[in-house]
Amino acid sequence: MISTAELSPRTLSDEEFVLFQRLVKRLSGIALGPQKKPLLICRLGPRLRALGLRSFGEYYRRVTAAGGEGELVHMLDCICTNETHFFRERGQFELLEREILPAWRESAGHGAPLARSRRPLRAWSAACSTGEEPYSIAMTLLDSLPSPDRGDAAGQAPPWAGDAPLGAPGISILATDLSVRALDQARRAVWPIERASEIPEGRLRAYMLRGTGASGGLMKARPELRRLITFWRFNLLDAAPRRFGLFDLIFCRNVLIYFDAATRASIVARLIASLAPSGYLFLGHAEGLHGTDHRVRCVAPSVYRLQPPGGLEGSRNTSSSEHAPCLRTSE
């Protein structure tokens, strides 16, 4: 009988590591530097034990063999980092709530997103992990956009969502990630109650349900929040999801740091091409565009706005933070 200890591979040769580096880079764009070798051992070790494999070489042959596509998904799930929380980098949400959305509302008759053929306002959380980011976006939009049924009051859960009544904008949020495991959790919209501390108290009461009985210690997003969001597995290396149209807001935060410079540039180019006119791209505070793409203008640290044709902007569409200092990261 084979003991569990005998099925606990602890060595990954340099040659095997190079094979996994190339495979992960080709499939996901993620660049695993030499310092990530112990991490790879830690992340993939449980899969090897679950499959009864004795070496990383065996596992590599398993995932690259014919019929190994399903295990490749498991492998990428293990490698992906799903660290996130509600209202992460809160300053960006304050910018959205206090400046961007009010400016759009004031400019509704001047080509702003809220006036475009009364289509839904579209947001894309491009690396949504376990869902905290898209649900944070949903709460912010619901609190900030007008609804005739609530007298345009903020800070309350509105009675409408999705397709809007006449005079009120709808909200459509696409949330994508490479990890199937993370997306499954995001769709369930259930988190430990300890995460409640990350959500402002008014929004916590308005949008979250506290579990009881067998669900004690958990909280769940209310239906009016969940129905705004479409979850979809998507690889940032692929062409942008044009089936969903252009987006007024794109959040792709704290994920570009895992790619090399060339891959980052190609991903950013596709993200910018997916912005609607006057749309905004939100990156992580450790990320920046280095001023190399003149199609967008930095309006706040790691926040970029798509320039209108010719680079001219009307004064009604200019937020006060367009002259804020912007972070630049080194290679």
C-alpha cells in the first residue's frame, strides 16, 4: 500500500520548472519568475496527491496529454492568486461616486454615458476573483444613479435594476476571471461575515443578508445586487468580449503585475479598445501606463479616461481630479 507521504512530491527540478513556466505563460500570460518555484510546488502539490502522482514530471505529462484540458483548468485555478476585498483601493470608488457619476448625470444631454440611447451603463470587472470587486461596483452604481421610484435619493437600495424604467439608466456589469473556482464562489455571492467590516454600514444593511441557522457566520448579496452581474470565464490574453458591447467603466486592478511588459501592453491595448467614449479604466495602485498610450488621459492615480476624437474635451465632462498626480511604476 502506498502511503500519503510517498505521494507528497517536494522536489521540482529546474528543467520541470521551466516546462511549467512556459506552459503557464502560454496559457495565461502569467510570468513565473525563478522566485516562484516554491510557490508552484505549494500550489500544485495537492493536485498531485489527489491524482496519486509521484512527480511534477508526471503531472506535466498529464496536463499536456490528449484529454488533459480539464486538468489544465484545475492547474490554472491552483496558480491564480485570488486576493481581494470589498471596496479595495477605496479612493477609486470615491472618485467614481463623487466625481465621475455626478459629471455624467450633469452631462446627460451632452453625449455622456447615461444619455446614450438609454442603454444600460456598462461596467467590466476584468479580474473579478471571488466577486468582491463587481459587487462593490454594483453597490456604488445603485446608490449613485437616479431612480424615479426613490426620488433620486442616495444611500438606499433602489427598487429597480437591470432594464430601467423610462428616465432611469440600467446597470449591466460583466465580471470575468480565469479561475473557475473563484467564479463559482463569486456567483454564489456568499462570504464569511467577517468580510462585513469592509463594507460601509449603510450599504451593508441595504445590500447584504446575514445568514442564520446552518448559514450562521455567513453573509450573502441581495438578489437586486446579484441580478446586475454576469459572470463569465475569460482569459485576458484573448480578444476583448465584444459580444457585451463597449464599457463605460473597466476595472482591471492588481493583475497586470503578474505579466511581463509585452503582455501587459497587449492587454491594456485591448482594454482601452473596449472603452466607450469618455469611458474610464481603473488599474491597481501599483500599476500604470507610463504615458505611452495617448488614447487615454490620467485623471487620478491609476485611473485613465478615454480621450475623445482629436483630444478635445468639453468643460462639462471634465472632473476636478483631471489634474491630480498620477503614479508611474518602473519596470
